[in-house]
Amino acid sequence: MRADGNRKWWVLAALSFGLMAVGLDMTVLNVALPTLAVDLQASTGDLQWMANSYNLVLAAALLPAGMIGDRYGRKRWLLLSLVLFGLASLACALSDSAGMLIAMRAFLGLGAAFLIPLSMSVLPVLFKEEERAKAMTVWATANMMGIPLGPIIGGWLLQHYAWGSVFLLNLPFVLIAIGAVAWLMPESRSEAKPRFDPFGILTSSIGLVSVTYGVIRAGEQGWNDFLSLLMIAVGLVLVAVFILWQSRTSHPLIELSLFRLNSFTWGSILATLVSFALFGLLFTLPQFFQAIQGVNTFSTGIRLLPLIGGLIVGAKLADRLLASVGAKIVASAGFAAMAAGLLLGCATSTTSGYGYIAIWIVITGVGLGLTLPTAMTSALGQLSAERSGVGSALIMAMRQVGGAIGIALLGSAMNGSYRGSLDLDGFPAEAIDAARQSVSAGVTAAGRLGSSELLGHVEQAFVHGMNVMLWICGGIALASIFLTWRFLPRQGSGKEAAVDAA
């Protein structure tokens, strides 16, 4: 059933608070890592697992979460996921060891695995087809807003309070979302209760975790690491087994027939490509601002705000244009703006002022705002209320794994270019090792030596690596224009997609 009048928009606003908490949690941890290393005596491996435990549980639970919501009620499981996310945030804040924090971060990932797809899955239930583009714009914007706010608010909290405050930050957002969802949102579930698919859940969860872990490890250890390649290979085999099983079982976890619809298939693929480029941008810009321009974490978050401003402008334009010109033109224009912004970014140098950088990240943000909601709306339009949970989880699983692969591949390309262009002859071995480790370590080593020459080499090498990564992201955006124009239906409506499939 659909909520009447403005009530459904208030429900969406409530869900947006929960989504902002998830976005905050994605980036606020990065600000706190140096403090956690000291206060919890955490090793580098511990710090990596604080991030990876969240990502791996999220990847494992996405598809089962969507199916459980379809079967047992989306409102009920949204409330449970919000409660779990809030309790896990509190437990993170009270953790007194690295091991406890890693475990609590895994519970945060479990809460997010239900919250993200189920908040998306209620859109086909609450909103009519002509309203979904606007609803998806709000959803996507809320999903993104927390990312730059994490360093801003987290940096301020760390200056005034203990590190646990960065996790307590989630609680007000979660409490508002719980109250509003409980009061305003109608319950919905699939009429034909989907049966459990234990083998499908097992193969999809282990497969997605293996691929995600292998890609994360390859980004850290290099693409010649045997265990990384083994985990990726095992994960891909399990995913292939899962797909084969889904085509044969009478009660599949996902409907493979969705991929016969161009809007769903290419909407999901294009949304994943957007994530691929976006996560690479969010990976490198904070390093540039802090290591090259010398600003703190709070100022880094402030400098990322134009990206979100551009995204909001692009999303509003997409909402106005989608009905009149269609998904194909809006998404193509978005990818063109992304390509223009990213290729302008390739001209960034060590002496570039923030004004120039703000211009190209605003243009990139406008492209993101035009493209991401449009692509996801195209995919979402093919989901019936019956299977919206699993379908939404499938879209988000593709984005999650695509984002992890994007960070690993783009990070490897950037680090390879950075290390390959370093000129370190004549410097002490300790300084050389530090510079090869990361740009931050290289800048610190140059400061200890008082060597402006080493600092210049490190900065030039990093900017070269960043520009290589931006060229790759720009190339992905250009290729996506062709893919959009060739494969994405003009309107992305259910009727047109059905015609395309036929």
C-alpha cells in the first residue's frame, strides 16, 4: 500500500536521517584513525580491519537482507536495522580494545546491510512511477551528504572531545529515523512470501566477501599477491555457481529475469560505474588537501562541500529534465559533465589554488547529480513492490563491490604512478622508505630532514599519480556516455523496458 499525501515524503525524510548516519560512518573513522592507534594501541593491521570488517559484513549481508525484508516486513526490519546500527555505534564508542572495536564495526556493517537496501526498497511501495525520480534524488543525496560531513564534524569533535564522540554522532540521526519510521511508515511485504534459499545465501555471501576481501587486499599488497588473487578467483567461482543455481532453483534469491530488462541491467551497471569513479575521487582528494595543501581534516571536509553542492544542483536538474527529455539524455549529459570535470582536474598541479580545484569538483558533482539518481531510478522502475527488497539489495551489492574494486584498481594505478615517478637518489634510506610508503609519510620525512627538495619530489610525484587516476576516471565517464546512449532506454519506464526486453 502507498502512504497518502505528504506522509510518504516525511517517511523518506526520516529514512534520509538513517542514511546520513551510514554516510557519516563511512568517512568519520578515517579522521579518528591516528587517535585510535594511540589510545587503543592499534597496529596498522588493526586499523585496516576496523574499516574492512564493516565492508565485508556489508557485502555478505546485502542480498539476504533484501529477501528478509520482502518476506517478513520492510518496516519491521528497517526498525531493527536502525536499532542495531544505533546500539553498535554506542558499543563502538565504549570499546576499550582494538578487537572490540573491530567486532562492533562488523555489527555496524550488518545494520547498514539492512538499512541501505530496505530504505531503497520502500520507494516502489510508497511512490508512484512519476514520483520515483524525485524520491530517488532525495535518497541518493542523503546517501552522499554524510560522506563530506564526516571529516568536518568528526574533525571538530576530535578537537573538543574523546574519540568515542565520532561514533556517538550517529545516535541523534538514528533516534530521529526510528521515531519517524515507527510513526509514519506503513508496513509492507511481498504477498507471495519468498522462501529461503540457503544455498543461494551461502554462495552469494561467501562469494561477495571473497571478491571484496581479495580486491581490498590486492589494493594493499599489490596485484601479484597470491592470496589476493586466490580469494578473488574463489569469489568469482562462487558467484558463478550462485548465478547458475538461481537459474535452476524454483525459489531463487534473486530474479535473473530482471537482467532481461535494459533499464534494470544498464541502470545498475551505470550506477556502479558512477560509484567506481566517485570512490576514486573521494580516495585521492583528501590526501591532496592534507598532504599537498597542508590543511587539517576539518578543512578537508569543508573543501569537499562543493562536490556535494554540485551533486544537489545536478540532482535537481535531473528531477526537472527526466520527464521531458528522458533517462538516456539526462544520464549522457551527466557523464559528459563528469568527464569534463575530471579531465579539467588532470591539469591540477602542486601550485594550483583551491579556486581552480573547486571549479572542477563542482562540475564533477553536477555530473554525479545528473547521473546517479537517473541510473538508479531506471533500475528501480523495474522492481515490483513484491520483490523490491531483493532487487534493491542486488543494485546496492553491485555498487558496493564496484566501489571496492574501484578503490583498489584506481589506488593501485595512482600508487604505481606515484612511486614510479619518485626521484629519491641521494636521500637517506629511511626517508626513501617513508616516501615510497605514502605521500603523507614522505611529507613527514621531508619535514624531519628539513629538505625542501625531498618535499618537492614527493609532492610532484603524488600529483602525477593523482592526475593519472583522474585520466582513468575521466575515461570511464567518456565510455559511459557511449554505453548510456547505446543501451539505456530513453525513459526507463516499466512499459518501455518490457518492450526492449521483448
